Amino acid sequence: MNTSCLTPKRSSGFSLIEMMLAMLIGLVIMGGVMKLYTSTRDTQRSSEDQLALLGDARFAIETIAYDLRHTGLWGRQNLTSVVACQKSGAKTYACPAVLPAATSDCASEEYINLERALFAADNSNPYSATCANQSYKAGTDVLSLRYADTNKLDDTVLSASQAYIRTTTNVGMLFLGPNFPASPYKELADVADPTKRKYSNHLLVSRVYYVSDYTDAPGDGLPSLRRVDLQAGPLMQSEVMLPGVEDFQLEFGVDIGANGVKDAKLTDGQVDSYVSADGVANWDGGEVVAVRVWLLMRSDRKDRDGIGGAQTFTIAGAPPVTFNDGYRRYLVSSVVKLRNAFQIDLQKAGS
């Protein structure tokens, strides 16, 4: 009788110890994979933040540069003294219809202060009680500017209570829409036939840039670049332009003429030196011919495990500043040539 058929066969498999060893090895491998994934993801996230900062900085610089290049342009000419109805004072042309005060204006008649088309404050806020008062971030600069938008507007599309400038190559006048008031200046008079008009209408731009220590709500910890704009009313209204702007600094290229004396007959429109806002002697006289803009951007979230490390920046000639708080930062600067700053008013120059 064959007894081999009656003998039970042993089943082969993993023992408990082998199973535990396999699981341990698997956990070690998975841990390495997860650590590699997390590290790669953190690096990618850090790179995304860096690219976002770069894109935001480029947008802000280009926007501010556009405004600076157009500062002092009044439609078809850039001679401030021939524009009627600007801030009170002795002008070449009288004003037949004085513009009203603007709500929340930065200063008295500041929105129509064309003679001071460009103004700035160094590490302080001159408008703290008026237009730029939403938690101004101490130690940052404030920039104020005015110009006429380049788009030409037909008489039929002018908005009520909005400030405009009507201009020719010889004369200009500020007014509130929708209708141009009666004017003694024949060149600015309404003409039914558009082909015979010598004038063009332009939106008046009056704008202030400053840094606030919050973005959405006070205390949120994310600083932002704010812009105060002239709206219909007239009204100066503040809004967030770009979150994540931690510092805003300016340097001004001044043309002081021969022997350090500002003279319209001696200046050449070239930068003699760069100074802070406090170093500009005369904002009304075309002394500033270029502006160097500095923006320090900061991410809205911290890097994990200190990927970014410490970062050191030198801004506008100030002592270097080092940050090691986990936030990624990016510094950008640009020099903007003022196209309308170097203007010789023959009446003022005495020629």
C-alpha cells in the first residue's frame, strides 16, 4: 500500500517575521519616496512663489513707469501755465468755471495742482489725514502725480462730475463733465463738425501711490501697494493695486543746471545726481528729470523648512537689510525718464 498519498503536504509561505521585515522595508521605501515628493513639492512651491513675485513686480513697475512717463502731459501740449482752471493762483489764462473741491482730496485743490504734477515724500506720508490714510506703512515713500490720459474723448461720452481737460497746442482748460462750460477761448469752443475741431478732450488723472500694512483687512499681515485715484464726484478713492509689496522707495534724478543753480536757460535735461524726495529743492520747476523706483515684494506664505534661507537687500542706498523669517522676497528697481519734465516756459524764463 502506498502511504505517500496519506501524508499531508506542508504549505510554503512567509513567516510572521518575514512579513514584518517586508513591511518594514516597504515603509522605509515609501518614506523615502514621500520625503522626495515633499521636498520636490516644496521646491516647486517656492519656485512658483518666486515667479509670482517676479510677475507682480514687473506689473507694478510697468504701471508706475507708465504714469511717470506721462506726468506733466496735458493732452496736446505740456506747458502747464497755459491751462486754465487749475489750482488757484496767478495764471496765464483766467478760469470761467472754477472746479469744486474733491472729496477726500490729498490737500486743498491737490487734484488740480498741475504746477506740481510730480511730488513725493521720503519715508513719510504727507497725506495721513486725507487720501492716503489706510494704514500707511511707516518708513515707505509716497508718490503723487498728475497728467491727462492720452485717449481722446468725444464730447458725447463725457461722464457727469468727472474731471477732464480740453486742450489744443496753445491753450487748455480743466472742467467737469458732461458739458464743457462757456469759455472765452475760441479754440476750445464746441464745434458741431468734429472735423473742424482744434481741441481734444482727455480724462484728468490724479494719482497717489503708497504702501499699506494690510491687504484685505487690518491686521492680516500682508502689506500692499495702494493707489488713490481721481473718480467722478470729484472724489479721491483708495484701492489695493497689488498685495505683497513690502517697501516702496524712490530716488529722483535732478538737473540743477550750471553751478548748481536751477535755471531754465542753463539746464540740459540730463541727470546731475540722484537724491531722495527730501533732496528735491523745487517740485514745480522741472528740476526732476528721472525717477528710480524700488519695490520690495514679499510672498503671502512662508517657505517650508527654510528653503529660501536668509535674504539681504540694499534699497535706495540705505544700509543692507537682512530677512530670515521664512517669507520669500524679491527686489526690483527701474529708472524712468520723465518725458514732460524738461519744459522751458518762455514766459517764466523771461525770453
